[in-house]
Amino acid sequence: EQSSLLTTFDGTGQLADGTLLPLLANVGGAKDAQEAAMANAQGVGLLRTEFCFLGNSTEPSHEDQVAAYQGVFEAFPGKKVVVRTLDAGADKPLPFLTDSTEPNPALGVRGYRTDLTTPGVLARQLAAIAAAAATTEAQVWVMAPMISTASEAADFAALCTAAGLRVPGVMVEVPSAALTARHILDQVEFASLGTNDLTQYAMAADRQLGPLATLNDPWQPAVLALVQATVEGAIAQAKHSASLETSLPKPVGVCGEAAADPALAVVLAGLGVSTLSMTPRALPAVAAVLRTVTLAQAQVLAQRAVGAPSAAAARELVRAGLPALADLG
Ligand code: PEP
Ligand code: MG
């Protein structure tokens, strides 16, 4: 009984009071997507398309791209699949997009910014995503990595519209995007918090450097405050948007590794995020712990974490309020 709780996810993410919190998977291609479907993920919250083409020295052809995306969509008929456009650069260089001689690659031309130096690749990728989407029952959403301003979000949304893709969104993984989420969400339909890079950039600590691991911790209250600011931005955008018929905020999910930490997942739920996307291995434990708290309890724990003086204190305060964690070992 206990072990089945830990090794399986029944396919419905929810809190103790019945509040639904869909749990999605982060995948890098068709094989991962099949495994995620076997693990009962409720969809794909992050398809890292650069993982499909890490071995390519040249831009993948339209046909190769369509096949790669179709392979993922086929694993999730009727479900949401969020495709992220190529996030090349820094820790994931792609020879056809990135300049390996940049002095500060994490602060350089990476993610969406490669459209400045290599125009056309992004538009061709969006055309391939749209072609693959036309042949599937999956609900295809598309988002850009490393968006820093509302103007970039608007430019990306225009490219999506031109390609016939109807649900454009952005990753919020740069502090400037978190702090201007209200204006960014005027331009796109959803946001997805990338807590790995959001932590790296909030703490000014290279995510690949072991000695900086204490700084590179999504429990850092500064990072949690940026998550909170993003959700608040979505609420403000909904309140002030011209379409008064719906005041529901646009979705703000999380697709960074933070979502895979059960105690941090509770904090993120309490901060008001609408979905969590993670490595499929993490689904059972995250789902089990989420079911032990109501939304009101998660909100209390989240405010304690945001108000804590350190990452360690935030973690301790939340763990102390989650007796279910002890059962997970
Ligand atoms: C992130 O930055 O949190 C994220 C999900 O993207 P990646 O880890 O691929 O940079
Ligand atoms: Mg990132």
C-alpha cells in the first residue's frame, strides 16, 4: 500500500480539498514522452526541443522537426503539450545557433535571443510545430525561453500567430520577466516559470558551478518572491484586461526542477501556480504530498517560506508543517 503510493501516480493532481493542480511532465523527445504517458502524467508541461537536436551541426530539416514533434504529440492525444522553442546557448550550445566564443554565455545570445543573430530559424521551427500540431489530437501550446521584456513577448506572439499557432506563451526565467509579468501576459496566453534559470539569474550564481549550490537553491526566499510576483502579475493583468467577461488570470505554471521537490510543490501551489511540470519520476511523491494539504494550508506554508530569512529556514518551516513528508523518507 505504502510503496504503491510512492511508485505510482493515478493521473489526477489535487490538494486535500479537491483543488485540482494538474501534474505534467518535462520531456526531451518521443521516448521520454512515452515514459511520461506510462507514468500517467496529465500532459507535457515542457518539451525541451533543443534536446531533440543536440547532435545536429546544422539546422534540422522541416521533415525531421515535424517527425520529432509528432512523436511527442502522439503519446498525449487530447492532452496539453507545451512545446518550448529551441533554448540553445549557455549549457546547451547548438552549433547552428550559438557562438561558442562568448565571454558570458549565460548572459549571452541564448534561447529566444538567437532570433536576433540567426533570424529565420525560429519562424521555421514554429512552422514545423504548426504542421505537426495539425496532424494530432494533442492540444499544442508553444512558448519561448529566455524572454526578458513584454516587447519580446509581443514579437514572439506575432510569429506564433503568423505560423497559425493559437496559444503562445513565454517562460518566466529571467527576473525582469517575473517583475513585469502583468505586461508580458497582456501579450501572450500563459507563462511557465523556469525556476532553474530564475534561480541562477536572481542569485547571480552559475547553475553549473558546484561551489555555488547553496545560492543556486529555489528555496531562496528571493526566488519564491519572484514566483509570487509572477502570479500577482497574472492576477493584475486579468483585473485590468479589456475583456471584462473573463477575469480569470491566465495560467502560470512551473516547469523547473523546483516542481519535483514535494515540499516546494506545496509552496508553489500555495503561491497560486496552476500546473506543475516535472521529471516523471517525481510524479508519485509530489502527488502524494499535495493530497495531504488544503489550498488554505498551502497558502500559509507558502507565506512562511517567502517570509523566511534564508533558504534553509524556508525549507525547515515548510517541512515542519508537512508531516506526510516523513512517510516518504
Ligand atoms: C528552467 O530554467 O527552469 C527550465 C525549465 O529550463 P532549462 O532547465 O531547460 O533551462
Ligand atoms: Mg531555463
